[in-house]
Amino acid sequence: MQNAADEPRIRDSKGDMNKSPKVTEINISKQARALAWLRLTDYVMVVICGFAAIGVLSEVVVSIRAGDAGMLVVELILSAILCFLAYAGWRHHGVIDPAIWRAYHVIFPLLSVLCLLTVLLHVSSLLVTYTSLSDFMEQKGKIEFAEEFNGLVVLIWTGSMSLLGWISLRLLRRTKILAMDSTVGHVLLRLTVNADVRAVEKANIKRINKPRGLAIGAAGSLILLAYILSPLPRNEIWAEFILRNNHFIMPLGFFLLVWAERYFQFDADSLLAVDKRPPIVFLRSFADDEKQHYLTSTRAFLDFSLEYRLFRHFFRFGPFVAIGSPNETVPPLGAARVRLSEDEWQPRVLRWIRDAKLIIMYSGKTYWVNWELRQVVGNECATRLILMIPEIKTWRRWRRDKEILARMEQVRDAFKSTP
């Protein structure tokens, strides 16, 4: 990154160099690894804690009917903690938000200890009640054994992920970015002073299709609630069928929820009509738009694409807009899109480039994305450009390196003969 306070080194007409450059390298590799581990806890907070909160709330109803005041107080406190965790995880997933980390520093250790104590108490109770595994199987049967085993696995996994989240937060709090002599949290808190979305959030901006989104979301929620709250049937054949096919039932509910959220996105023209801040323009090749794989539904449910994470950060500083692909019936989660004809999109992109507060761009290999990069350079807007290489999802290093080199060659070509 070039220090904005220093001018670049430029050749004059005689070929001599004037002004010495200052290039600052900012290495955030350690922080990126800690943030990647921290993001894994999103699933624990939203899905596990959300479902646990539903279960505890159902027990609250039982305690009210039974008149058990002591158990009611415990269940209300536990449900409040679980509901807060689920809400905080859903509200902040996909975005780095140091403001919520203060609460996480307390909640993660408490959740780890709670899971550990629950596992120890449960195991000790089973050891006292049953002399061996065969004794348990004889008295309870395969279905209850599967339920007990799955419950213990979930508790151990939840406690482990909570501990991992707490360690990641500690690392982020202590590890400084050397070039900036500051932590990620301090940098982001300084940035958010300039963030403002209050007027936009209050405005009634046109959505893609709100009624359809509500219908699809309600269907997904009903499937998940039925799966969580309905007890396993006592018929062994049906119970075994449900246990074996739960990896199809939950993905269906998650798929519908993710699909529903797409319909609640803003239309770009409607957003720009309300949000008068200079736009933040997202340029990319349509081939680089990321597709969700719903077979890994828990990941698709929370860990959205790089574009979505960029949107969650940058929309606080201006309307985050992009040109929509003509092949999209419903746009993916991320930038507010506008669909334009072949004759309309180039003038619109040029106007956006000139007016933009920032230009976020994926380096690409296609003709038109590199035409856009040349327009950014030619219109002297490169100082407002953040040029990125999109996530290249392959485990073969040579293939990833080849892809990066091909994109960088296009970047070099766009910047040749420039200071």
C-alpha cells in the first residue's frame, strides 16, 4: 500500500526520477488466521444456540404449568443467554465487528464451562445408572442411545468451538499490525466513526420481492422448527429413517432460509434514490460470482461469499452497488444490483466510476472486466481503487498460482505506461 501522504516516484521528460516513493507493506496474515477461526463459531452461536434456545423455551412452558419456580428462573436465565448468542451471531455473521467482541470475551468462556459441566454431569449420571453399554442398550434401545450420543457430541463440539473463539479473540486483542502499530479492533473502531446507515435503514426502499421472501422463509422456518421440536417416533423403523435422513431435512430448511434472504435485498436504483452518499462500486466478471453449495447447508446458511462479507462491511460507508448479470433471476447476496441492456451498462459503469467514493474490484481475465479496469485508470480514479483477487477454491497450489498469475498479467497490462 502506498502512503497517501507521499507522492509516487515519476519519470520526468529527461527520464530522471524525482521524488522518492514510500511503499508500506501491511501484513495481516496472523490476524486473518485468527479471524478465520473466529468465523467458525458463527455456526455454534446461530444454529446450536438458536435450537437450544427453542428447546429451553419449550421447557419454560412445562415449568410454568408445573409451578416449579426454581427451575423456571434457571430456564429463563439460560434461554436469555442462548437467545442473545443466537441473535448476536446472526446479526454480526460475515462482518468483523469489534463492538460485539467485548460480550464474546465473557460469553465464550461461560459457554465452554457450561458445556463441559453438562457433559461431565451427564456421563457421571449414566455411569451410576448403567453398569455397561450393553446394559444401557437393553434398557433404552438403539434410538435413545443415538439421541444420547448425538447430544454429547454436540455439547463437546460446542464447548470446543467456544474455547477456540475465545482464544482467537485473545490473539486478535494482543496481536498488532506492525506497519500500523495497532490491532484490528482499534483500526475498525476508528473506521466506524465515519459509518452511517441510519437514514437508509429507516427508509422504505424497494426490495426484490418481499412477499415471496416471507413465504419461502416461513416454509424454511417451519421445517426446521418441526425437526427440532417434534420428538422421535417410538416406531423404530420411522425413527431410524429420520435419524438417517436428517442430513436431507436440515439442508432443505436452511436452503429455503438462504434463498428467502435474496428476495429482501435492495434494488440498486431504489437504494441510490434514497441513499445520497457517494456510491461504493463493486466491479467483477460475472464468472467470478460465487455460487452456494447447499449440500453443505450449515456453511451456506452462515458463511456467505466474499462479496457478501464485503457488502456487510462497506454498506455502512455508502450504497454498495453493482451491475447484475443478465442470467440472474434472483441476485446472490451482496451488492445491490441493477439489470441493464447491452447499450446501457457501459455509460452507467463510467458514471459510477467517476462518482464513486470507493471502487472494489476483482481482478479478472475477461475482456470486459479489464475494460472496466482501464476506465478506472484512464479516469484517474486508481487512488480510490481496492483491487482484489477473488477466492480461488482449489486445493492444488499450482492451479491457484496459475490463476493468480493470469489475473496479475491483466493488471500489469492495465497499469503499464502509468506512474
